[in-house]
Amino acid sequence: MRNRSQVRVGPKVIHRHRVGDHTLRRVSELVFVRDQPMAVLGWVDMAGDRTPVYLELDRSRLKSPKRINGIFYYDGVTVDPRFVDLEDAPHRAANGRH
């Protein structure tokens, strides 16, 4: 797999996703790692190697509607792990003071 930047069609999961104070509906790639469902949130480039940013999904909340292959719904809210620490950071006032 030399060129991983090409579009790959695979299973997708539709889920409610929270980033900070905002919750939105999102479509992510669905992969299984050691039989555990994972939502791929994005990819980061680490010294030329593309690495997925993904989070574990609770299998009991993953639903697949009949007659639609490759689409799953997640009955829960996911949280982006890249922004969890930012929620604890102090908020700055408009003038830049804490």
C-alpha cells in the first residue's frame, strides 16, 4: 500500500460527535481492530508515515439498518480525544488575560 492518500470505500459510521461545547453529526470510516469497532476521525502525518486517529466504539451501540450495506449508526456521543485536554484549559478574556 504505497499510496494511502487515494479514496478508499469501506464501511462508514454515522455518529453524534462532540468537540468542546459543540455536538454535530459526523460520518467516519469504520474499521475493526482485533474485532473491536473503531471510528477513524482523521489521519496525521508523522515523519512521512500516515497514522490514523481513531476511537473505540461500544459494540452494543452500533446499529446497521437493513437494506443498507456498509452504513452503521452509533447510538451514543463520541468525543474527539485530540481536544479533551483543551476543555480543561483556562478560557482567555477578549483582551488576552486569564
